[in-house]
Amino acid sequence: MKFLASGKVKDLYDVGDDTMLFKFSDRVSAYDVKFAQDIPRKGEVLCKFAEFWFNKLPVANHFVRRVSDNEIIVKKMKMLPIECVVRGYFYGSLVGRWKKGEVHLPDGANPVIAAKLPEPIFDPTTKSEHDIPIDKKKALEMNLVTDQQYSWLEKTSVDIYKKMSEVADKAGFILADLKLEFGMLDGKITLGDSIGPDEYRLWLKDAYAVGKTQEAYDKQILRDWLTEHGYQKQFDDARDAGKEPIAPTIPSEIIQKMTLRYITAYQKITGLSV
């Protein structure tokens, strides 16, 4: 087994036969900043969620099998250089971009934080250290994908979001948004990477209310804490000054809350225990 790379959360290994091993860690990052502390059992939940969603969704994917609590085998693919984001609610970075006039909302949309959009929107980004939002015109100008590929990715990503939303709804959750990645496998676009609480925002239905910060069952808990205490602005200011942002220490209560909510979300959505 040959080590290939270490990402924000996963370590990648070549295991031969056109397959790779994803080893999910307990590492956490937010606003493109890596933190020194781990979130206990996060890697296990991410790994098992990936297995669940890849088996659940009616779309070709690169998943082969899970081999341990935090490891899966996947098929090697040539990844497409685009992150397929689907948004069902007016939340997160969409709010700030709309206020700056950088993005248009669908007709009939209510521009109040956490309001449901009339229809899910496809809002892709580049794949880089700091992802840049793009539209179809920009994606084609940058030669990221072809016209036909973009149309396929848009329709398929929205369909996947709707399917996952149905599953989440039955478990008492709202799937606010979702990030997917695709690659080419045997000449066909194939769903890849992983799918879990690091790739979507998940809210508790019973606590949902328009106009406020939602009760998150994903890593938004950490983002909210960072924003509330001014760290997000510190990160942005540091980058503007050409410096690397310094990660603060995450309070133990935030770490404990994240672990509990990751586990709760997995058990409620899948009906399985960890």
C-alpha cells in the first residue's frame, strides 16, 4: 500500500488494481483553516456515511467497499476540476454574495436567512485551496468541463440533492445544501470523493425557523463559533495581508457537541449504530 496524499480530512493510499484507499481522520477544518484538535469519532462517521450514501443513491459511483471503521476502497478516477454545490436554502456564503450583487436568486426567492428557495439551485465552484464560485459561462471559459458535461452535472447534482433531502426529511432533518464531486471512469461521469457532514449542511426540522442561525448537525457548528467570536474576519484579514491564518483552540464543549451531533445524525438517517 503506497501513500499518495493527505487532504484536509482524508489520507489517500494506492492499493493497486485501479483502486485507492480513503482513510478518514478525525481532523477538522473550517474556512480553509486546519485546526490542531481532532473531533473524536468524526472519521468513523464520515466513513460510514460515505458507505451509506454511495449504496443508497441511484447513480454510478466509485465506491467498492468499506474495510474498517474509517477506511473505504474506491475506484481510481480522473476527477473533474469543479465542485458541484446545490443550495436549497438562503444560507451561508450565498447570503453574502447576494448582498454584494454577485449572485442572483430565483424568481420568488425570499432573501431572509435560512429561507427555503423556490427550487434548489446549482452553484458550482472551482476546486482549489480557496474555492471560487462560477457559473456555466465561466466554467466553459476556464475549460473546466464541456457544455454537455456541465448540463449533466447540474441536473444530476440537483437530482441527488432532492433524493438525499427526502431521506433526511424522513429522519427529521433538513438538508440545506450539498457539495458533490465527480470524475471520469471508463468514459462516464461518475460520483466520487465522499458524502457526509463535511459535504453538506444538516438542520434539525423541529428547531428550524427562518431568519436565524440554524441548529447544525454538521461542521457548521464550528463555523458558527468562529464567526460569532470574530475569527472568520481574522482569517480574511490575515489572507488579505498575505499571511497564513492562525487557528484558535476549539473549546471542549464545541468538540463534544460536534461528536454527539455527527453520531446522532448518522444513527437517525441510516437507522444504524456506530
